Amino acid sequence: MAELSVSAFTIYDLITRGAAVQGDAPAVIQGDRTLSFRQLRQRVDALAAGLAGLGIGPGERICVLAQNDAAYVELYGACARQGIVAYPINWRLTGPEVERVVERAQPRMMVIDQSTQPLVGEWLGGKAVPHRYRLTGAAGDGFETLAALYRSDAAPAAEVAPDDAFAVISTAAVDVVPRGAVLSHANVITANLTAIGAMGLNERDRYLAALPLFHITALGMSLAHLHSGGAVVIVPRFDADEAVRLIDRHRVTHVSDFPPVLSSLLDAAEKTGSALPSLQHVSGLDAPQTIQRLHEKTTAQFWTGFGQSETTGFVTVQRVAEKPGASGRPVPAAQVRLVDDYDRDVPVGTPGEILVRGPLVFQGYFAQPDVTAHTFRGGWHHTGDVGRFEADGYLRYVKRKPEKELIKPGGENVYPAEVETVIMQMADVTGVCVYGIADAKWGEAIKAVVETKTAGRTPQEVIDFVGSKIARFKRPHAVVFTDALPRGADGAVDRDAVKARWGETQ
């Protein structure tokens, strides 16, 4: 814990400032319930007192495996107040995958909800997690209710420095267990100010938190809107028809997007006859035709950029209309370089790995110092992504580096190596190559070319086997079989040759 400075400003300071400045203005809306900024601080203080009463202190972790809820936001705030590190977990993972994340996190508390309890039911009893709570609902089955922790007698706030860890956001499972990007209070505050400045957010804005709060997109944008004095409208999970009703009812101005969120939202709006008049911003990634449809059917603008969990969100950003196909120019708080394999700068117009430095860059990977040191070599964060700068300073995204090839179905991160490892466990499979292909609905889908000399295997066998071992969103969408994959002189599968032969479509 660093010594507290007069220049410190943390996530909890954001909440106290909101209570003082915005007072009774709405901060968090869920269903028929609205919390003002003042009430949000009171709820955060009350929950923080309960956490302190359990003896959970600075630097210790609380794992959260739950769908979106106002209590989720309050828990983030209470952790921030006490210096506790929030460690949210993707509820789309399988039980064994969640278990591996918990083993790495070594939390003092596990918070679940009714929908996720089956994911921990078989193994949590054998883990040294002293405190087990349900985010919502009644106590039972070995879990206390989080509502019982809210206390009227306030506990002293911990001394929390801006560079202290606020949250650990899981990234893709490049080495079996998802890496955890440690984000500090200063990282998030800088990201908030970046979003506020780039998009012009203010107290009139309302954000629909429909993407999961374990994701940097929903968490980051929710905090940015609270920081700007705006409100956050929370739904447990995205439903297009409900989203249209909420946008129109609460005059929502901003929605985050990964395919197929926007296309299904526009379909639902057309069905109900809504022009989504309040919507001003849609930010994220999507197909050009879907973005064009947004611009034709509404007055909203689509924002896109380049960023990662490791950069606390975007480090380049633009309205798509400014330069279609580009990823924007670097934001004021980020230095961005493009380099070759020897970390030498490449000329404008030449593809190179994207390197980032600045206060948006994360603190490192949780409990993985060697991986962190390699990623931060030379004093720059190596993203593993390849881009190309144009003469006017705009970045164009090119691809992932081969060793960090990534597939993003519906905004989730899937490393081919993880899926390949599972498929290789199948009997008579002697090789496999997994890669991303274009998909109209999800943006990108997973294709597997499987080497086996066993006749009669079916694609569904492979799909089902993968789904039985790891999260369903990691299942191949397309599977083809061959008796011999192309290989290089070293015996390794030649990925480029596989793609050339079997194509980058279904």
C-alpha cells in the first residue's frame, strides 16, 4: 500500500464526488428502482462496513460470478473504498474453468447468484474461501445473502492510493487459465476521463449496462458515466426487446456493442416502431453494413477504436464516419508505437506490432510476473496486435500476431491454442488447426481443421466434445476433416497453408 498523497483520486473518490455534486440525481437505475448519487454512496459505505467487519482488507480479493445488478456496482464501490481487489469472473465459462480462475485468485470471498450457483456447486466446498455470499436473494445452500452485510455503522475507509489495484479483469486463456489484467484506480480514472473527453459525456447521458459487468467495456463505461454525472441503467443480461423499451423509457444515450447486439437491437426497434430518438452513441465493434444501418435508421453515431482489457479500454478512438475502416488516432493519455519483431519502429504505412505506454496501461498480470515482464519489455506494453499507421495519424487494425492469434466471437476472447488443446484430447486425432472466420451474426466464428485417419467422424462430435470441456462460446462453428495437415520442416502445423487450403469462410 503506497503512502496516501494529496493528489490521490480513486474510484471511491469518484463516488463521494458524485454524492456531493449530483446529490439526488439518478445514478443507478434497475427495473423500478432508482438510486441517487447520494444513495449510491450510502449503499457503498454500508456494504464496505460489512466487508471490513469480515476482516477482508486491502489487497485481498473478492471473486464475483454473477449477472448484472445494482448490487454488483455497489460491491465494486465497496471494494474500492476498502482497498479490496474485485476479481469478476465470466459466467459463460464452465465450472472447471471457473474453478481454475478461483485457484489463481485465492479470494477471501466468493459472490455468486442463483444463475451461477451450479458452476461452483461441485467444487467450492473443497476450496479455502472463507466467505460465501449470494449477490441477490435469500441465504441458503452454504451461502449468506449479501444484503445482510450492509451495516449502518460506518467503518473507516482504507488508505487507498491511485496505483493500488482496483480490479482484475480476466483476458483470454492463452495458457489454460485466463490471465488476469490488474487495473489500478488511476488506470480506471484515466480511462473515464478519456471517454468523457472523447465522446463529450455529461450529466444528461444515460448508459445501458447490458453487456456483462465482468467485461472491461461495461465496467469501464458504467464508471465513466457515473464520473461524468450521468446515470447507468442496468439489466441482468442483454435482451433486444427489453433494451428498446429501456432506451425509450429512460432516454438512454449510449449503448456498447459487440455482434450481434446492435443488429438485434435495430431489428427489435423496427418491430416496435421506435426510432430510438434518445440514442446518441453506440461504441464497440461491428460489421460495416450494421453500422451503416445504425446511421441510416437513427441519429446515433458509432464509435470505434483499438483497445484491450490491458489498456483499460480504448487507446485510439474515432467516430466511424470520420474514417471508415480505421481505428482512430491515439487518445491524449496514450503513446502508441508500431514495431517489427526486434522492437524497431516501422515506417508509416507498414504493419507493425502495436505498443502502448501511458497511464491507461495495466499494472501487469495477476500472479504472473514472468508473463508481465515479457509483455512490458523495453518499457512498453506489447499488445500482440498488428496495426498500420496512415500519414494523418489514424491507426488501421491489421491482425493478431501469429503467436497471439485471437478469435472474437460476439466480443469474447478465444485463443486457438486453447480449443486445439481440447480437440487433441479426442481419440485418433493427430493434429488440429483452429482459426477465426468471418460470421455475419457474431462478427467472427471458430473453424477447426482436424487431422484424423478415422473415418466416420462428424463435425457435431467435435463441437459437442469442446462444449463439454470448455465454455460453449469456444465451440467450433465449422469443422472439416483431413488425413494430413500441411506442416513445416519443424513438424509444426503451417497455419497459413491451412487457411489458404480450407479458406477463411465456412
